[in-house]
Amino acid sequence: MATVENAPTEGDATTPTTTTPTTTTTTTTTRTTTTTTTSMIRESELPHPELPVRDDDVERDELLSPTLVDESALQFWKSSFGDKNIVDNRDFREKLVKMLEKDWCDTEIQKLKVGLVVQRVFWPDHTLYKEHSADSIMAWVDTHSVQYAIYTFGPWKNIFSFINIQFQDAELVSPILNLFHGHSQIWKQRLNKSAKSYLVRYNDKLIQEKAKKGKVKIKGPLLICYTDTHGEIKQEKVFRKPPYRLGKGDLQPAGWTWTEIIPGIRRTDKKVRKAASFSQLLDTHKHHKMYEKAVMFGAAYESFGVHESQGGGSDVDEQKKNLQNEIDSYMIYDPDYDN
């Protein structure tokens, strides 16, 4: 506290000829110092969780956990993780960003949202690991989940540019990645059966198709899951369409294709449709299927293991409140997290 007095000093004293009242003014200034303490924890300083334990009693299904065969992806994995078969999302993201930095600018990497792509796209089969559910295993990436994504979104050398264009379209109010539910097993609970809602997820398994010369082609469809006007859940498969030419014209970029079933009086016809972007595909489906409400994957606390049930309730609300207080009690600082 600082006090200033406006009064004559000893050297200012004089002998006046008349009596004049002397006024002393005291001004008090209070300075308040606010100290804000924030616990800043770099993600790189956090301990790595223990690796999931492989359940040797479970036989691996090649159509659910395919062997990693893409040569570029194999090279990336071996040079980054050696003989490991599974790593946590943080490790995978850090190595992936370093790879992308060789050919991508910072703005492109930020637009891709690498953290979300790693979490939603590279989603292992939980049945291979002990004490893990489909939604807890999403914190990890294994070699099988990489190949599964490749069968769905295209070869490793192009997969991230394809996802960036298709699922992170800057012109969309909400990018497609936000309504992609990966291999989550609670997608049915998230669909509001009375609201003509829809979401996108992986098919339960890869599928095999006969190709030329007796070969078998493996494909990974995506499913658009929606509720019709009667509240029934419907699903429709869509596939990535590789680059193609129209006659002798220019090469068309990769897009999407699906088979539309057209009811007729005497028979049902099938027509193959295609779209250049996933947003165009959804617009086409909305027109025919009349679904309206996109179901987002979930709020931030769902990544920490708390999920909304269809009925909600005080228990779920209390979990959310307690968890949010825990999250707010510290701040994880990682400059690359949003990349």
C-alpha cells in the first residue's frame, strides 16, 4: 500500500499575515496481484500405457484383422516401430507427422487433423487382445488395422490425401470424419430412431470378390447407417472407386461407388452409381432416403471412456460431470496434438 500526503514540508513553512486553514489530502492506492497457477503437462512427459496383451486363444480372422501387405506401409512400420505389432496412438501419430512433413506443408497437416484420423481410421480388432472392448482398443494402432484402412481408403501412398479430400472437406459445416464411427460397437445406441438420423462406419468385415484370372480381390466397404421414416435401421454399402478414365479422356480421381436397387413392377433393377466426393454421395442419399440428422461420433469426454446411453440418466450425467472436473484440473500441452 502506497500513501502520498500533499502537505507542506518543513522547508516550506512560512509566517502568514492572515490565518488560512491547511488541508491534508491522503490518497491510498491498492495494488492487487493475481497469481494464476496452471499445471502444464506435455503429452510427451506422460507415461506410455502398457501394451495390450494378445489373446492367443483367439484365432485371427483375415477379413477382420488382415496381414499388412502394402509395401509402403510395411516400410513405414518397420522403420518406425521395428518388430512391434501394436503401438499407442501417440507413438503412431508422432511418426506419421514426421512422414507427412516430408511432402506436406504445415497447413495441410493441420487440416488433416492427424490425431483424429489415427483414432478413428486405424482401429484394431479388440477380440485379439485381452481385457479390451471395441471402444477401448481405439487408443492403439496395430499392423492389421493399417491394412484394414488401406483396403477401405486406398494404398498407403495416397491414403492420407484421399482422407483429407473426402473426410476433411473445408466447405462442409461438419467434416465427414466427425460422423465416422469406425469400429465402434455402440453405434446403434447413438442412432436416434425417430429423427431420421444417420452415421458412417466400417463394415463389420472386409469382403472378397472374384477378380480377373481367377484372383480374389479384398475390399473394405463403408456403411451408411440410417433410420427410415418408420424408425427402422437401414444400412447401405459404399466403396472407394479407384482412379479411372472415361473412354480416352483424362484420368478421373478416386471417388465412391455403390449399387442402387430400383424397385419395378415386374422386377428389381440394380444400377451402379458413383460420386466424386463423399459429400456428393451423402447429398444423393439424403434425397432418396430422406434422412436428415447427422450423428457425430461423440463429445471429448467419450475419448476418455464415458459414453452416452440412449436413455441418458443421472448416473451418466454424474460420470460426465466428475470426468469433466478431472479433465479441467490439468492441461495437457502438446503443440502437435491438433495436427
